[in-house]
Amino acid sequence: MALGFFRKRQKMIFVIMVVLMVSFLIGYQGFSMFFQKNPSKIVIGETPDFEITLGKVNDARNDLETLQWLGRGFGRYTFQGAAFDALYLSTPRADERALLYALLLRQAQEDDFAVADVEVDSLIQQMKSNGMDFDAYATHMRQNQGVPLKQLRALLARWLLICKACQANQIVTPPSRDQLERLFRDIAEKMDLKVVKIPAQDFLQGIGEPTDAQVTELFEAHKNRPAGTFAGLDSFSFGYLTPARVQLAYLFISQNAILRSSIPTDGEIADYIKNNGDKLVKTSGEGDTVKTAPMSYPEKRAAAIQALQPELAQAKFNQILERIRQLANQEKTSRAEGPAKNVYAEVVRKLTLPADDLLQRKVPVLALEKQPLEKAVDMLAQAADPRIGAICFPYGRHGKVKIAPDLKITLNARNITVGEALAKIAARIPDLPKLQWGMCEGIDNVLFSVDGVRFFPATAGRTGLETQEQINDDPMLSKCFSRQPPASLAQLAMRVQTIEPTSKFLVNQDGPPLRVWDPDNGGAILWRVTAAEAPQSPETLTDEIRKQVVRDWKLRQAFPKAIAQADAIKNAADLEAYIKAKKSKTVETGLFARKAPRGDRQMLMFLPTRLTVLNFSSPAVDGEVVKEAFAALAPKNLSADYPKESQNVLTLPLPSEGYVLVARRIDFEPAEKKAFEESKPGLIQLLQQRQAGQSLLEWFTMDNAEKRTGYVPKKPERQEATDEPEA
């Protein structure tokens, strides 16, 4: 009977077996997905005019991931670029940002904004003008991600639609004269201070020992805070928490090295001169006497190289970056299968090629007579047989080593090799370490300095376990920043999950590529946290920590004595007598105003001036010192005669810095009415740009988007209550 049952229902049994097998393979969660609603129909919130579904938010998230790459081509001083920055500045949480994007897009569509194909064409051209190889990116997306050009254009059209709606609602009003005058005084009125610091530690003599109870009390109050943490102007920066530390591995890509290696071919130079002949002229004279004359061929060649080099360098930079990523992925795969290796160091090792062939090339005749180093190296490259594309000699600043590009070089030789000539040139430079030379994969016929002083397209490095402050002290790592959202490498590294448990950023996971802002050697950096230690509060008062607590307790007891010493200095004469008697070190701030502009044209702000020479622990201290200095030391009546140097002094206790600041004014520049009238148009523009930037930031906040659209999140569905008893 049982067999008959199975024979009659064998098709049904087969289906059940398949379902059971599939459910076993994909697991309960995967299997349950077959029965979930379509995300495009799951409503997560609504406005009076439209609904927002989970599918729309997922689409928005995909758009934003692609825009992260495309946004680099918008340009910082375009509305599309400023809006993109504002989106990330105003809404740092990724999940909230995707919902906001979906809301903004639907709002723009509901308000009947539209984008024409020609506008997308214009944006793509703008991106290319800003150095982005859009065509290469589009090809990459089509071949590797299956995203056709039509889909990329549609994405750009959606972003333009959001920008159009935002732009149409930007209202900028002209500032009042009172606002302009107040701002002008804040940025034009300047003073110079002579500052003396009276440290509390100078008054420790005679301070008794604390009791065990006092030590325990101070330890308990500050054991959860790192030492040096700013907690307010009136708070000492005591702390006994072991700070978070991270170990970094990184790969620096030198844009300057790539730029120097990107010499256009003779054919490209000839084409440029042919197509731009009427523009290649030189001018002389001024005003009505300006005259133009054709450039000589060497001058035209130099102008052509200068014009073509940035575009060639950008394309080469993108190629090198892509190759580095390929090699890094290969290394990660091989590392997973074999012994652990430093991925970035292996990538650089593979990129570095021997340069024996180039170094052994003969130079039949080399005649350098007091030529600038930069030109001398170029002449050597051209004199080699066969000619070398470029020699990237490391002139410029490299840490403590500075090689002047205009250093005069004289070298006359026959039948010398390129390597011998480079050694002789290097010998003319005082204290220069011995240079080693190599080539870079993907950059043919170019010599790079790889050791002694390194000037190579890629350099790997790693740190020990370091605190955020130690990373910020590194000459290069301190200059690494992300654009969206703006953050330093040190800040991003400290967000690793070991330190911030809610973070999704893991140890040994690649961080976002960062820009290295350095005029001497800028570029990009790939990086990862290879080890991390979370901050730890000490469980017990160890002998070492106790010594620090006792020192801090005594410092706090000594601070009133430092204040008393400062209060005894009543005027400029007293201050000079104190400086002479104590042989105190003084610091002059230089002329500073109340406020200084910060940011760029789109996000301009006027913030209290930073007195960097005084090296305060927080901008809040700078702001307080600037405010008190102008209140106490600025001339009271600017219409009457006043001396440049003030006889008054400012006394300002700064527990957060551990000293009392005493200062007097040694110079003052007033804000002049004539200068105000001349500056007024520029001030109006500055304030309106600031207003526009603030308006842009406010447009891209979730709160304001919800208010504009009337968006209300949908409450989670709950099971209806019934009168039936529970089973």
C-alpha cells in the first residue's frame, strides 16, 4: 500500500525532495527569501504625494556607490560638486543618506524638473575637463560590472535632477551694511602680541604630598580619559586611559613622480604646436605698449610639454592605480593560500624593475655648462643613445633632504654611460645620499630614483602601533584626507571595529583611497589597519600611574601660585622686568585678526583665528585668547591717536594648557573706512557665498527634507490583537 502511494505520487515526492535539498543548501534565511515581498513593493514611509519603498532606497544606495567615483570629476567649484560634498557633510550616515537621496529624487520628479541629454553631455565634458577619464571609467563599468553607458548617463541625469531642484530653491539675500562693517572689522583689524607663559610646574617646590584618598579621587575622576584630552578652558587635561592605537600598512602613489615621467612624444608635441600656433606667442610691455612676438621652437616645445603633461599624467596615474589594485588583489588571494605577506610591499616590489639597460646607454657627447639641475637631467636624457624618455631626478623637498632644481651643474664628457653621468651629477650636490635607480612597470623608458632619496610612483610603508596623535605627527600620513566625508587618515583609522564596535570597518580591510595634500610630493594613498588596540581604562592604580597622578595633583595645587605671579604683572614695564629677571622665553604671534576665512568658495566660514605659533590644545583656546586680547588690548578710541604698543597687559589663566598666559600688544592695524569701501563688493560676495554654502548644507539634511516633503516613516506592522485565547 505504501509503495502504491509513492508510485501514484512520485512527481509530488520528487518536488518535495528538491525543495528540501535546496532549503538545506541555501539555509533557512535564503529559503525564506523566496516568500518575502518584492522590495519594490515594501513601503517604508510616505509623503502626501508619494511612497518610498525599500526598492527605491536600494536603488539610491547603488546610485551613491557609483557617484562616489563619478563625483571626483564634478569639480569642487561647480554646483554639482558642491552639492555632492554637502550631501555627505550634512548626512554622514550611509543608510540615512540613501533614504535622503531617494526622497530628494522623488521630490524633484514630483515638482516636474527635467534633464535633457545635452545637459548630461555638458556634465560629462565638465568631468573630463577636471581630469577624469570618463570614457575609461565607462568602459571599465561595461566590461567588468555589466553597466552600460546608457545606465551611467541615466544616473548622471538623476543627480542633475536633484541639483536642479536644489538650485531652484536657493535664496541668497544681500547682507546689511552693519553685517558688512562688523565682518570687515573682524577680518581687517589686527594686532600683534608679545606672549609669556607662566607654567604651573615652575611652582611645584614646597607643594606637599597628596594623601591616598586624594590620589584615588583624582585617579577615579580621570581614569576614563586619555591624557591631553581637551575638556574645557577651565579643566586640566589629566587622563590615565591607555589610548587607542592602530598599526597601518599603506601604499603611496606619487602624483609628482608620475607627472615628471609623463613627457609627450615628439609627434604629440608637433601636433600641439601645429594646432595651437597662433596661441604660442610671448608678450612684453604693459598697458597700451604690450607687444607680442612668436615663440622660438624651444619655447614652443616647452609650452607644449607644459600643456600636455597634466593630461598625460592623469591618464598614467589612473593606469598605475588600476594596476596596483590588480596586483593587490592577486597578493591578497595568494596570501590567503600561503604565508602572510605585506601586500603593499609585494605590490611595490613587483612594480619595481631593474634599470640596467637604461643606465648602460652611452652618451656620445654631454656638454652641461652651468645648467639648472632640472634642465641638465633633461639634456642628459635626450643625449643618451637611444634617447631616454625621462629621468626623474629627486629634486625638490623629501623630508629633511632638499635638492634645489635650479642648482647649477657643469659636466662635460664623451662616451660616458647614463649611470656614470648621474653619479657625477649627484656628486655635485652636497650631503646627497647615494642614489639607486630603477624603472616602474607600465612606464617605459623612464628612470626613477628608488633608494638614497626615493622618488618613485609607488612606495610602501607601515607603522608600529600608534595613537591618533602620533599618526598626525607623521610628515606624510598627517596630510592624507578623504573628500567625502572630509576626514583625516588618523580619524578614519580610529573607526576600525576593534575601537568602535558598531563600525563595519575591519582590521585588514582596505580603507577608502585618500588624497595626499602636499605641494612637494602629493598623490594618493591606499591603506589598511593591520592591527588595533582599543582604549583601556586601568583597573588598578599601578605604581607608574600613581606617579603620574601625584604629579598632576601637585600641578593643580601649584596653579594658583602661577596665577598670583601673573597678577603681580600690572603693566608693560612689569612684564619686561619679569622677562628679564626670569630669562623667560617670549613668543610673538604676528599680526592676527579676530576672524579668518576658512574653507572654499562654496563652504566659506569665518572662524576665530588660530594662533598656531602658540600651539594650543584646542581651537576653543585660540578663540578665547583672540576674544580676550581684542577686548583688553585693542585701542578704545580709534579716532584718537594711540601708540602701537600697549601699556596694558592681558592675564589669562589656561588650566587646559597648564600655564597662565600674559601678553601685551606690540602692534595694531585699524580697519580703515577707505579700505572698507574698496572691499565692500568682495565682502558682499563672500557673505553671499557663505549664505549659499549654508543653504546648500541645510537642503541636504534629513530633517529639512522630511519637513519639505512631509515624509513620515511607516511603523512596523504588528499582529492584530484578538479575543481568542492563546494556544
